[in-house]
Amino acid sequence: MNAITTLLRRSQPATRWLDTWLLPLSLFAMRLYLARVFFLAGLTKIQDWDTTVFLFTEEYRVPLLSPAVAAMLGTAGELLLPPLLLLGLAGRFAALGLFVLNIMAVVSYWHALEGSALEFHLQWGLMLLLLLAAGPGKLALDGLIKRRCG
């Protein structure tokens, strides 16, 4: 037990450095990556709205919503939430919204998702859960606003 205690004590400077610099940068990089993925998906949907509605009608079987409403809500979420996530403004709200969108994509398109496509959705979901649990980090507007407003 003494060796473990010594190791923990000696690793504290490195741990402080990781918490101060690497964690905020990592959370920012994760937000940047996820914002890009979801925003580009939203841009793809608005490029050809008729095709998007057709896909929501024929392929993406979103439960409880009409295809047109599901297409509109999904696209709006993919376009509005990623900038919030990237900026870390209402970061947990944005992470939650994108997490729900990701779950809906998996549930409604489960029959066609396999291999790497399913893996990507699982990875995005885990990253969004981490951001939901930990928050967007120190390099986020949420933290700046919180510090300024007390």
C-alpha cells in the first residue's frame, strides 16, 4: 500500500497539468469533432429537402412522428445544436439534444446500420454522454459566463 501512496503523491504534478491543460483541450477537440459531424449531416439534409423527406418516409422510420416533422426536427437539431456545442454555450443542453438525435437515428435506421456505421453512432453517443456528464470544459462560453456572473 505504501508504494501506491508514494506513486499517487509523486504523480500529482503531472495529474494537475493534465487536469489544467489536457482535459480542457480534449473536451474542446471532442466538441469540435462532434459539432462538425452533426452540422455536416444537417447541411446534407437541406441540400435536397425532397430527398430528405423521402428518406424519412421510406427509410428512417422515426417512431411517433410524421416523416415531415421528423425530418424538420432532425435537420433543425443538426444545424442549431452543433454551434452551441462547439462554443460550449448551453453545452450540456446541446450534448443532450445531439445524444437524443443520435439515439433516434440508431432506433429508426437500425435495420440498415451495421459495421463501422453502427460503431460511429456508438462512439458519438459515448462522446456526447461524456460531454453531458462532465460539461463542455473550461474552454467553453458556459464557464466564462458562469465566472463572470458568479
